[in-house]
Amino acid sequence: MRIPALLVYLAIPAFADDCRVLVDGTGCRTRQLAVARIFEKLPGVKDVDILPSADAPAQNQRYFVIRSARKAPSREDLIEALGRRAKHYHVISVAPEPVPVVNSDAGSS
């Protein structure tokens, strides 16, 4: 009975998914925080980071990195979460967030 429970526990991270979301209309900090709070309320979302303006293609746009414990939300999920605010905050794109590569040789000389 312990082996199936262990397999389920080990499989949970495999379903975790992070994504990078580009949103237009979020130039000021207040709007960015409002959008981040909305995204944080989505089921399975653990954390939302707002990337610096230098990473965004336009001044009034920002990238949000959504870290999720399950499958990442789709563009439609994000638009639905914004509700009536979606006419002001436009979800332009949703892309998988690259997984950082850990160098196993780090620290050895």
C-alpha cells in the first residue's frame, strides 16, 4: 500500500506547470498588483511574479510568471479570471516558463 502512495507523491511535481503571461494595460504598479492578485486566486496557483518593465515589449505591458501546482492556466482561464477587467487588461500571450537548468558540476574545481 505504501508504494502506490509514494508513486502518487512523486508524480505530483510532474503535473506542476509554470507559465509566462504578457498582459497589456498594466503599466502602473497598482494595476500590476491588481492583476497579480487576480491570478493568484486561480486554482492551483502558488505564486505570481511581476517581471521588470525592461523584459516587456512595450511600456504599458508586463510579464507575469505564474507558478502552479498543477497544469498552468490557459489564456481563456486568465481572461475569465479577469472578468469585466479583461476589457482593460488584455492577455496577449501565455507561454511555458523555461525550467532553470541546474549545473551538477557547480562547486567542484
